[in-house]
Amino acid sequence: MHDVRIDRDRLWNSHMAMAEIGATPGGGVCRLALTDPDKQARGLFVSWCREAGCAVRVDKLGNIFARRAGSEPDAAPVMTGSHLDTQPLGGRFDGIFGVLAGLEVVRALNDAGIATRRPLDIAVWSDEEGVRFRSGTMGSGVFSGRVNLEEALAMTDESGLSVRGELARIGYDGPEAVGGFPVHAYFEAHIEQGPVLEREGITVGAVEGAQGARRFRVTVGGEEGHAGTLPMTGRRDALLGAARMIDALNRVAFTHDPHPVITVGSIFVRPNSPNTVPGQAAFTIDSRHPHAATLAAIDADMRAACAAIAKADGLTLHIEQTSDSTPVAFDKACIASVRAAAKALGIPHRDIYSGAGHDACNLSHIAPTGMIFVPCEGGVSHNEKENAKPEDLAAGAAVLLRVMTEWAE
Amino acid sequence: MHDVRIDRDRLWNSHMAMAEIGATPGGGVCRLALTDPDKQARGLFVSWCREAGCAVRVDKLGNIFARRAGSEPDAAPVMTGSHLDTQPLGGRFDGIFGVLAGLEVVRALNDAGIATRRPLDIAVWSDEEGVRFRSGTMGSGVFSGRVNLEEALAMTDESGLSVRGELARIGYDGPEAVGGFPVHAYFEAHIEQGPVLEREGITVGAVEGAQGARRFRVTVGGEEGHAGTLPMTGRRDALLGAARMIDALNRVAFTHDPHPVITVGSIFVRPNSPNTVPGQAAFTIDSRHPHAATLAAIDADMRAACAAIAKADGLTLHIEQTSDSTPVAFDKACIASVRAAAKALGIPHRDIYSGAGHDACNLSHIAPTGMIFVPCEGGVSHNEKENAKPEDLAAGAAVLLRVMTEWAE
């Protein structure tokens, strides 16, 4: 093991090459799931993996698995991975770091001529961000049996394009069944997306678990009318009602301690015309908290707040829950391995809790799972300004290398 | 004159044929300015006018003028008209009635073999609704010298397509200068888009004037962040701020008596992703009142309300006024002609004020102008359910015929 070395510059340069795909003028990345930039990033990843001697498989949901063979080829693999898709105005490290750290592990083992007993798999999970089809961690969700394959394939974006059709269009409707093979352990490297590690000057977080999340789609119905002729008192303005709900939902967060996070991130108005009173407004709610009981309590509070406004304003209200992630605790042995690897490598580390959901949360239901966090600048993520340091990424990859080879023996 | 007859069924059937172009599943029409449906409706109108013996000209902004020659060909025309474009979920009568009533006048005069001294022009004004390029009554605005031609041509829609480019694409970038010829008088027939005529059982409104309007585009800037990891207390959520402003703007309307109408009809959020705290929210304000002083007062109140919220929430605020229509009083002689025509034809009528803006408001600055309103069902407009009765449309056209022929002598 002492001869295996993570190549900091190679890892950084791979990030920079990937960041060109879907690069935004503001210095970030826009690579929505199953779009042309996603296809291009997948193509680059696959070509790099093949150059590194990996066999590449694609399943029916477009999840990619690049395998470095083990000396015992049929043993269950040790898996790592993350996602290539980003937010519409996302950064250069969210997701892609977990994929490229896995690739760097393989490249470093190749350089050192080291074989592992178990195969090593690098997974690219389809549609982690959940922006386009409004349901996050889709690929790992189906892989781990928590989401139905046919339902996922039938999901459509705002313009009516389906996951099934878009997978076929970009050429990633693979032949393999989704899931169904054992995973010996799963480790995912990721930027923290929060401020803790940077603030404390610590390089690696051994992730203990992730908070739970409930997502909703709220549809408010009113009546369209002419902005100039419909008196104020006769109006049933769906956007006005939605605006009042957005304000009320924010206030719900502050009535619980510690605060949950409640976000209305997207809204769609019909007809969205400057001189027509809006007849419909649909928006999303993303609510998260580490405790299941609090998640349930704010669910009830949010529904009550919206219902009261709808009633007062004469609006119809439909609330659909679109996802439900219970709080996740990662595997104690995996967490211990991450801690031990950081310690052995002399890397400052601490235990940490994830505010975000990750593909690892899904995998934790079918395999021993752990995560490795590295700092990101100012804790900023889901933002074009998202940034990380080459040496921190390399430290995270070094820990990943150590835990993967340990679990592969 | 007693031999000239409006053909109620022909007028109705023309409406129904036009309503097929851009028909929506909900029974309305979506025919946004300079889209393919707009092109198709223009083509049908032009073909009908040519069949009716009219000469058709198109100006550089796509305004169409179909002229029935007068016995004194060089005399200034008596003009009528309106628009073919609709709201995204608009109805079958807003705009198109004024165009088809003009065509029915020409057809009826042709049937009766009657010549007028002055030419009669039927105008189709480009982009009255102002949905796509966010600036209403564009064609008549430039024609009457109130909007700059180059500025209008340079306007772009949300996807960056320009008026200039879209006019060329649909083949209505005509050769004629915009405006510059005298109009002897202008009369526009339109559905009321309000409840007054129907409620009182009256068939024709002699329109005295129209309330003023100010439109704004408000851009709220915050900071994007991860919905799961960014604590509630550190957030600068642009959509939350916009929501609070929308609520506050609504309350401004109720602090003035009689109430102005204030509408936030459209909103655009960036990145509009369910799991990202919104970094930007831009929305429109449409404010209207019959009195210029009240319009100015609510302008100040609205700016103050938005500024207070932006300050409290740590958001940036940019308010751009996108249009300013002063209250309009139509020509007293034109109003009197409409009244007299209705009376002579035995049609129940009353004076009425327009809540909406119309192309006639622009024309009133360069020619004696009047409008003829007919009832619409429940006062509903800018809505797929917009409806009107064949006999009311015919009555409106009969009044239009009478005032146009009177002014053409």
C-alpha cells in the first residue's frame, strides 16, 4: 500500500476537463440529466475507464459501472461512485468528485501494479440532482430497489420528454438489469456542500449519516382573468396564493428547534402572462431534518398553512408528496474504516453529518456504506461559485483508495 | 344604408374558423405574437380580404392594412381593426372580433354594392397582448409614434428571439413605413372583457376612454445555495423575497379608493430547481387606474413596499418600468357617433369605460377615435372560457358599419 500514490494533478486536471462539458459563463456547470452535456460527460468517463483497463456496463436506467477486475473475479465488488449531472447553475465538484476520485483510485492502483481480491466498481448514477424530472437520486434509487424501474422510465420533464425516451436518445438505455447483484461495500466521496470542515480547518469528514427529506409538489388553482378589467375583490389569483404559501412555509421552519430546512426552489405559473391574473401556480417544497418525528411534524404544519391560505383566498389546493427519504445512518464499520484511513494517512478528520441526500443513502439500504467528505469553499454548493482545493480532493481520494483496498481484501 | 345588412352567421363562422388556429384543448386559443399560429391567422385574414376585393399592405412591423377603395382614393381612410394575437390561454373573441367586424363591414358593403367616398382600412396590429415580448400594443404604438420602431424590432422573447427575426421568419417584415399616413378616424370593436354590459342586459357600449396603466419588471437577486445544507438563517432566497413582495403589492391596491388593479401575472426564477435556494426571481407588475395621480401614487407605494422587503431580506432589487399608458379619453364626436348609431338601429346601449388597454388608445393620439364594446359571458376574458353571443357580435358590427360609413362621407 505504501507504494500507491494518488496523483493530485491528474485528479485535478480530470475535474477541469469535465468542467468544460456544460460550462456556464459564470464559471459553473449546467449538465442536466440525460441532456447532450450529460451524454458527452458519460462518453468521456467511459473512454477514460476503458483506457484504465476497466470493463464498462450500462443498465436499463443508464447507470454506468466501470469494473477493475479482482483476482477473484466473481466476488461481490467494492463499489464507489456518484453522479455526473448538475444543477442548472451548478458547480464543478458536486457529484463529479465522487466519480473521478474512483477513477483516480483505479489509475493509482494500475500505476503501482496492485491487484485486489474483489473487483472494484465505479458507478455513475443517473439523475442524482432530480432537477429535470423532479425526482432525485433516481438511478441509485432503482438500483437499491427503493424506486420502481417502470415508474422512473415513465417520468417526464416540463416539456413532456420521458426518461425512457431521453435515455434512448443519448444512447444510454443499456442492456443490463438494474440492480440484482450483491455489493460488498459502497463508499462515496463528495464535497461537504456545507461550511463545517472549512471553518474548522479539517480535510476529511467521516460521514455518520444524512438527514431525512420529504419533497412535495403543490398545485394551487384559481381563475384566470384580465389584469385590467377584473376587480381586485373578485379575484382568485393562484400566484398570489402561492406567494402567501411560500412565505408561510418559510415561517414554519422557524417554529421548530433545531430548524429544519424548508425550500421552495421552483415555481411554474399558468399562463404566466403579465396581463392575466394567474389561473394556476405549481411549486415544489424540499423539507429536511435529521429526525423523522420532526419531518412528520413539519409535514403537517406545512399542509395546514397552505390549506388555510387556499381557503381564505378561494383557491383549490393539491399537495402531492414526490419523495420521502428517511434519515440515514451509515454502516459503523465503514465509518470506522474512513476514520482509520484518514488517521493512518495523517489527514485531519472529524465525524460529520450530511445535510444533503446522496446516492450513498440509497445504497446504504443494500450494502455496508460510508461517505468521505472534503471541504468546499465557504460551504457554497448548487452554485456556479462552488470551489474546492486540489490538495483536499487528493486527500479524499487517498482515503477512498485506502478504504476500498481494505474492503476488497 | 337601409339595404346594408350584417350577416350574423357569416361573422360567427369567420370567428369559428379563426378559433381553430391555435385552438387549445380547453376550448380557447393560444396564438402568441409572431408564432406559427399568428402567421397562419394572418394568412387566412389576408386571403379573405383579397377575396373581398381589398388591397393588402404590410409595414415594417408586420401591421397589416386591408383597404376597400373609396370613390376618392387619395382621401384619408376611415380605419378599424384590432389584433389576431392572444394570451397563452386566451379566448376566441378578444382582438379577433375587431378584425372580423371590420371584414364583415366590407363584405356587407360589397353585398349591397355601396361605395364610400373615403377608403376603409382594416388594420391588424402586431403584438397587442404583449405576452411574448412583454410590451403590449406594440404595432399600434409604433404606428402612432409612441414607440420607437428600432426599439420594438430589437425586443426579444424569453428564448432570445427578436421581433425583427420573428417577423422575417413568418414573412411579415413588410416593405411599408410604419405610420406616416393620415387617418381620418379610427373605430375599434371589442368584447367588453368586463361584467357591466351583460349584467345590465345592454348590447353595445359607447366607450368614453380607458384607464391608464404602468407596467414594471422587478428583478430580485439573492444567493443560490444547497437546499439541504444551507441553514435557514444564512439564506438570501430570491423567490421568498419575491413572494413577500407579491403579497405586499396586492395589499397596496386595497389602500387606495377606488381600488386600482395590481397584478403580478408572470414570474421567472433562476435556477428554478427544487433543491436549490433560488438566486434570482423576476416578475412583472401590471397596475391600472383611471386617474393619473393615483397611478403615480401606487407607483411610489409599490416601490417602497418592494424596497422594504429587499432590505429586510438582504436581497438586491431592480425595478424597470416597461410601459406607461396615461389614461385615455376618446374623441367626443366619435363617442357621439357610436351612441347615435346604436340608437338609430334600436340597439340597447350605454356609455362605458374600458378597464383594458387597446390599440385604439394609441390611435387616439393621432386620429379621432372611438370604440364599440359588446358583452362577453360573465365578463370573463384572458381565459379559455371567454365567450360571446353571435347576435351581440352582429349588433356591434352593425354599429361599426354605420359609424364607418358616416365618417367616410
